[in-house]
Amino acid sequence: MENREKFSSRLGFLLISAGCAIGLGNVWKFPYITGKYGGAAFVLIYFVFLLILGIPILTLELAVGRASQRSVALSMDVLEPKGTKWHWFKFPAMAGNYILMMFYTTVAGWMVYYFFKMAAGGFVGMNADEIGATFNSTLANPTLNVAFMIAVVISCMLIVGKGLQNGVEKITKVMMIALLVLMIVLAVRSFFLAGGEEGLRFYLYPDFSKLMEYGITEVLFAAMSQAFFTLSIGMGAIAIFGSFIDRSRSLMGEAICITILDTAVALMAGLIIFPACFAYGVDPGQGPGLIFVTLPNVFNAMPGGRLWGTLFFLFMCFAAFSTVIGVFQNLITFWTDMTDAPRKKIVAYHIVALIVLCLPCALGYNVLSGLQPLGEGTAILDLEDFLVSNNILPLGSIVYVLFCACKNGWGWENFMDEANAGEGLKFPNGIRLYVKYILPLIILFVFVMGYISMFS
Ligand code: PHE
Ligand code: NA
């Protein structure tokens, strides 16, 4: 096993962890599922889940990572009591990381393509229908999807190959700060769009009757899964960053910081997109294409829109890349923890393997569009997303919770010692019973009910 690098600063850690958290989940997925499930009421439920599940679980995961100083490949092996089998968790967890990348890189590829198209003036003079048609023809083109997916895989792997401080930390830091600034500018711009008020209403004024359309249990399941997805919790993706820091700060405070940054970006993405939907007659419930068919309209109608649009998609690429880089880092560390193979070799193998693994999703809207695994109109992407977001993340979160709270796991005292080492906010000891009993039951309940309503 190789020696572990550390982050050079706390800011580096926060921005990279936030960089792993903030991604397509915020700017692509959050708006489209909020649109699908009817707006503000969904957002409210999502907030509640962030608060009662997200922050505690994020703290647990960071603690496991920091105490073990290992990726999920070995973290439980190191911390579990002798003779227990917690370490088997590494298999579903790592599978989750791979499956996530199998669709994430395709969507990241769309972002890269839109960046180039925007920069080249490819949307100039188009009306809303033409912009919508452009996205459909993008999906329909297998070469384009595969080429951009490959570009994403290779460039992110090369950055990871350069190592933690040189590659990952330096690049992510700059990207995250630029992203935050630009999102604020665009949210202000979209806020004042003529005809956008109705979008703001949809987004900010909860109308609970809309929840009934889908059934409350399905909405709860979607909101909970999105809360886990957005924070990257449940499969060791964020734990790894805990393994790169020392014990100078307590972890609850860091978890709250990451959650606040992540939520701010998601909220702003909604503020940018929903007014624009209503201003240009785009259906907010239309699914994964939402951001791609809405935003070029906004930029077309803005003075200097081509420049703003180019910057926007550039930063979307940053957000996506910082997550891909974070997860790739995890995949590579998994193998450097488990084997003695040199890092360079592992990186090289991964480039090839990932390209192959990512093909089905990239081809899912064209060559393989006949496969509709979750019913009429769904694609391979939806299946892969469902496996990760609605299954591995919630169930994996339960594993983390039990591991930290139970005597025959790592145990509560050990967890509290780790989480509370250093300066900053402490994890409240008083919520032990909540964490141990209620929290996993909430997840299980929402999960089971969600399944029942989805498949009945
Ligand atoms: N949190 C990331 C996003 O919002 C996605 C992610 C999920 C990353 C799970 C790692 C693990 O885009
Ligand atoms: Na996120």
C-alpha cells in the first residue's frame, strides 16, 4: 500500500469534498426531479431529509474515513471487531461507485458538448423548439455521445493520475470558487426574466396537492434518494476524503459546511432554471434534458448571452468533473489500498475498463434505445441511476449507521471520539438513540414504501 498524501489545507479539503458533493446531482438532477415531482413541496421534503438524515450520515462517513485512513476498500476491515463481516460492504459500495460513473460520464459529456456548441455560437438565433430539437438530435447521435464520454473518462483519469495535491486539490479548488460566483450572477439574471414569476411560484410556493399525483410515498422515496445522492453518502465516496485529513477539526461542522455549500448550489440551479422554463414555455417535468433545453433560451435572450452561456456550461463541466475526479480517486485508491500494483498501471487499466463500462449508457439513447429497462420511455441511464440512488445509497447509509452505532460494529464511543476530535461543532451525544434506531428505520420505511408504490 502506498503512503497517503494529505490535503494541504482545510479549505482544500472542504472545497474538494464539496466538489465531490456538488455535481450533476445539483445542476442537472435536482432541477429535473424537482420539476417532475411538482416543485416547492418536493424541495421542502428534500430539505427535511438533508437535515435529519444527510448531515448525521455524512458525519459518520467522514469519521469512518478519517479513523481508518483507508478507502472503503479497507476502512471496515481496519475498524470492525475481529470476526465480524462488515468489510463485505466494500463490494456493493465499490460496485456503486462504478455504476455511478457508468452514467455520470455520459451526462458530463453532454455538458462538455454544450460548452463547445455554445462557444461556437451553435445556438445563436434558435427558438425554443429548435433548441429542444437540438437536444434530441444530440441524444440520437451515438458517435457524439461515445466520443465525449471517452474525453471525460480520459481527462479526469489523467488528473487523478497526477496525485492528490498536485492534481485533484489544485484544480478542484479553482473550479469550485469560479462555479459559485457564476451561479450567483446567473440566478440574479434569471430571477428578473420577464414571465418567470410563475416559475418562481412553482419552485418556491409549496402546493401539496401536486404530491398526490405521484403518491406521497414515491415522492418521499425520490426526495430521500436525492438527498443521499447529492451529498454523495452511502457508498464510501465521501468517506475517502475523511481519510485525507488530520484530526484538527471536528467532523460535524465540516459536514454542515459541505451540506450548506451543496444545498446553495442546488437551490441556485433551480432559481436559474425554473423562471426560465416558464418564460420560454419549457415543461419543467420533462426529465433529464431539462437543463439542456431550458438554458440556451435564457442565453439567447440575454445581451452577451453567448459569452455567459459558454461560461455557464464551462462551470457545469467543472462541477461534473470535480465529482468524477473525486469518485475516480476513490476507485484508484480502492486498488492501491488492496493491491501492490503501481498507481500508474491501475490508472491505465481503469481508462480502458471505464470506457467499456460507460458505453451502454452512452448508447442508451440511440443504438440501444430499444432497451427501456424501467418502463416506457426510460433508458439505461435511468436503470443505472435507480440502482445507485434508490438502492445502494440508502441501504449503504443504513450499513454506515449501524456500523457506527452498534457494539458489534465500530461502536458509538469510537465514532464519537473520532467525530469530535478537533475544534468545531460536536456531534450531540443525546441523539444516539435516534441515530441507532430511528434513523435506519426512517430510511428502511421510505425505501420499502417507495418500492411498493413504484412497482404496484
Ligand atoms: N453528489 C454527486 C452529485 O451531486 C453525485 C455522487 C453521488 C457522487 C454518490 C459520489 C457518490 O452530483
Ligand atoms: Na450534490
